[in-house]
Amino acid sequence: MNEKRFITQIGMGVDQHGHHDDCSNAAFKAIKNAISTNCLTGLIEICGLKEPQDLKKMIVHVKIGVPFPERIDERKVLKAIPLGQKSIEIVKGGLVVPGIQINELGDTSDNIIVCNAAVTVSISQ
């Protein structure tokens, strides 16, 4: 089958409490930011995905830039996408910015973690 890209969405997510430099929370927020202002009506009106179960056929690929690629929970991050056949590609990127450490919030450093996401929705034809 031939995949056709429908939309690519860009988002940014920030975790001000870099717990053990885990990028999962910031990555989740970046995906939510990318998809939260889009309504993919064209999938139904143009591409013919008429029934709710048809939307499970869309292909959703996430490329995410994180400062610590080895410190991310892929399954947790992909839960940000409600439907579709999901895949993720993690690359080194994003930012680490000094903030403040608040031990009462479980902070293990003063790192602010910034992640960037590109979420591409495709369909098979």
C-alpha cells in the first residue's frame, strides 16, 4: 500500500521538574501541544474514513527531539495519541535550561526539560 501524508503538526512541551532527567512528561506535552488545536475533518470528508473504527486505520508517526533520548518511556508518551497506528522516533534534541529545584515536588535537579514533536498523520491508499 502507498502511504499519503495528511498533516504534520508541530508542538513543544516543557517539564519544569526534571525528575531524574526523564523526558517523558515533556514529550507527552509536546505531542498534546501538536495535536490539540487540530480537527482532522478531512479524514472523514475527503479521505472517506466514515466510521469511528475507520479512524483507527490512520497512521500516526511521532518524531520527537529530547535532550536525553535514553530517558523516555515510549509507551507512556504514545498514550498522548488517542487513535491510529502509532509509531515513535526519538532523536537527540530539545533543550535543558536551568530552573529551580524544589525537593518537596520530587525534583532531583534544577533542570527544565524542553522537547519538540512533529506528529504526522498519514493514510494508506
